[in-house]
Amino acid sequence: MTFSNPKSYFDFKPKLFTSLKNYSKEKFISDLMAGVIVGIVALPLAIAFGIASGVSPEKGLITAIIAGFIISFLGGSSVQIGGPTGAFIVIVYGIIQQFGIEGLAIATVIAGIMLILMGVLKLGTIIKFMPYPIIVGFTSGIALTIFTTQMKDLFGLTMTTIPADFVSKWIAYGEAASTVNIWSVIVGALSILIIIYSPKFIKKIPGSLIAIVVMTIAVYFLKNHFGITNIKTIGDNFDISSSFPAPDFLFFGKMNMETIRLVLPSAFTIAMLGAIESLLSATVADGVTGDKHNSNTELIAQGVANVVTPIFGGIPATGAIARTMTNINNKGRTPIAGIIHAIVLLLILLFLVPLAKHIPMACLAGVLIIVSYNMSEWRTFRSILKNPKSDVIVLLVTFFLTVIFDLTIAIEIGLLFAMLLFMRRVSESSNISVITDELNMETDAEKTADNDKLILSKGIEVYEIDGPFFFGIANKFDESMKQIGGEKPKVRIIRMRKVPFMDSTGLRNLESLYRLSTKEGIQLVLSGVNDKIKNMLNKSGFADKIGKDNICSNINEALVKAEKLLSLESKPN
């Protein structure tokens, strides 16, 4: 194997470096304004996502800073903004509960390596075609799960432990209903109302930030001037550090095969979720900006971000659709905006984080409830329920598995369902036809000037395969063979002009057909074989078995060959 042309093997072209070629002062000012605004938008979300994921608030900020910088610096999208997202809350919280912080760090690094490999192997374009019902199913499931996790803080419930599973959570909430804190309910409800209605009056500042500032000030006064001290704040639950953490490589020492085996399913879920969400975000951004992202470069950048971030105590990160759209709407057009957003968050971490301890937990619950509502895609969910049954099954199975069990199981089983249903659809759309008398060539691509119909001589039989010849249809080919009765032909032509690809099962069936035909004294001729399949036949040795001169480029050539074989058959020995 030669690597004289690296481009054919390695697709890594960060947008930052191409964007800088024609960079100008006007573009920088536009990126600067967008970056500052996105940084402000990202602040409450990073804190809320960090807490909801089961880590301290600054860990969410650190993730947004490091991952946001790396994804913009190395990414394949001009406008993508990276950081922690709501989609990861459920899986991260579950990993911490099961394996601890070190287990999360190991899982995130492994997920990062998986993402890098996906990009290196050029799987970006494939991942973008993930079945939409699966995406909506687990996104809606995550949204409902996030909503459920916020009930304790929204209602200020007094609970020693919170069950892990969905049903038990709601039972526990019901049992703790007598401990509802009315002040927490008021703070949470007002936060939600501010987030919903403030954009009607203030366009530039995100409603979540307005809600946090207003409610933090209000609760501070209630606590210090009115003696209402039973409203929980971040400072009541967490010790917040305002310094940038030093790198910590100690968890790498625990990356033995046993640990990797335990966290591998979770790492796979992080990688798949990160890949899907980041590429969806980049695709949506392309639709707005008219640009075209490089999906493989984007996956590599996401992977590097997830390898580096845990070293500083961060959590998994990916491209964030809401922040990316905020960047676009505020005229950010190059990765410089994303880098500025990371710098803004770094300055906030170093100088303003101590103030975050006064933020009410009920207010953050309100922020996450709005996030979960926006994630839920309930209108899309409802519209898919009107689609074919196969889509509905995939949607509902993925949704309920996400809610009742966990995201890892949901994605794995959802993908399995989708693949099985896809194979069934392909199998149903693929046809095998048998022609024994004449071929109608009126609308045939292989028609010549004077062959509207091709009459088949006695002893010649044509099998036409319409569709991919893979394991899903290979058995159908066998069944079609068995249904044909009557006198056996002398020459059997397998017409493959409409076969785009063939897998090992299709090849095996072809070899079985050749052996059976040879045993019965029937000559086999292939027609319309494309170059890819011809190459496969050559590599497997089947072309030599059947004879390369019996592999014809079109039906006319195949019929001429069949006539010659018939004439040889009829000659006396």
C-alpha cells in the first residue's frame, strides 16, 4: 500500500486555516461580537449541564472552554460551537453513578478515540444518515428524562436519595410531595416565565441568563433581608473553584482491559451520540449559511476534544445546535467566533465564578426544563406517528428504552431495529424475474437500434436480479430458482445490470448456483456485471471458475455467448 497521496487516506482539513486566508477586520469584528454573545449564552447552560450531569458547576464551564476551543480550532465547520449538551446529561450521570468520576474520564477518552477513528476511516457521511426516527426517539426520551431529574430542585423536595430509574423517581417524588418548598416553586416558575417571555422584549440577551441574574438577585435579597433561608442555591450544594485546573493524568493508570471492558458500552454511546449531534448541528448550520462542513474533520476534532477535556476534569462534549444557531444569528462566520466564545468563558471562570454560588437551584431547574422542552421535538414526534409502521416502531422502541432503561440500550436496540427494517424494505423492493421466451427491450438501457424484442432460443433462460444482491435477497433468489419447473435449460443467463453491489452471501449463492448448474449440465453466463462486482468475482476466484469470457458486459453479448454454447452443446462428439 502506498501513501503517496495522503488525501485519499486521511480527510482532515480544519476550517480555521482556510477561513484565515481571506480574513479581514470586518470579519473579525463580526466574529468578536458573535463570540461574546455565544459565550454569555453558553454560561448558564454550561453550569446547568454540569450540575445535572452529577459534577460541580465549574466542570461544565471547563468543558465548554476546552472543548469549545478545540472544536473551533480543529473542526470541519466554520460556525460550529462545541461544549456540554443536554443530550449527555443522562448518560454522564449514569456513568458517574456506576463507575465514578474516573470511570467517566476513561469512558470519555475511549469515546474520543472512537470519534477520531470514525473521522480517519471517513465514516462521517455514513453517520449523517442515521434513521431519523431513532434520533427523534432518543432525543425525546432524553428530554423527558432531563425533565424528570429536575423535579427535586424545582419543587425543593427533601430527599435523601433519588432512585436511578424513571418510574421509581416519580414514585419517590410522590412520597416526598409533603416536603414541597413553595419558595422554590415560585423561583422555578418565575424563571421559566422569564425565559419564555423575555425574548419578546430583549432580543440580544438570552432568557436563561436574564432569569439567572434576576432570580439570583431576588433570592439574595430574600435570604439576607427577609429571613427566607430555605431556598437552596449552588453554594449550598457545591464548593466552586474559580481557578483553571491543572492537567491530571492519574486516571490513565486505571485504563486496564477490565475497566475498558466495563465502560466500553457507555463509551460507544458517548461516541455515537457525540457524532450524531455534532454532524446534525453542522448540517443544520450549512442549511442556514450555505457553507459545507467536512464531516470527517469534524469527527476528528470532536474526538480530540473528548480525549483532552477529561484530563482537566471535564465531561463529554459535542457540537451544540442552540449555541451554533446563536453564533450564526449574530453574524459569526468563521471558527474565530467559537474561539472567542471559549476565551469569554475562561475569563468568566477566572473572575466571576464565585458569584455563581448564589444562583438558586430552582432557577437552574427552570433553565433545564426549558432545555428539555426544546429538545423534546414533540411536534416531530407526533408527525412521525403518522408515518409507516416501521418508522413508528423504531421511534417508540427507542423512546421507551431511553426513558425506562438507558440510552446505551436504546441506541443499540434502536439501531438493530432500524437495520432489520431496512433489510426488509430492501428485500421487498428487490425483485427476481425469470424469462424463458422473449425480452422486451423497448425501455431497456441496453437496447440497440433494431432490438425492441429479443427472442430467446429454446434452451436459454434469463434470470434478472433487480436490486442489491446481498444476504437479504440471496434467499429470495434461491426460492425463485426452486419455483421454476419444466424442462431444464442448457444455458442460464444471470442478468445483473441492476445490481449495484453484492456481498459475500450473494457471492456464495452465485457459487452454489454454479455448482448446481454444472452438476445438471447447465452453462452459466453473467450479464451486465459492473466493475465493482467484477473485481469481487476476480478476487474470489469465481471468475476463473465460470470462465472470464462467460462474464459479459450486456445482454446482447450474453445472448451471443449463449447461442455459441448451445451450438457447441448440439454438435456431436
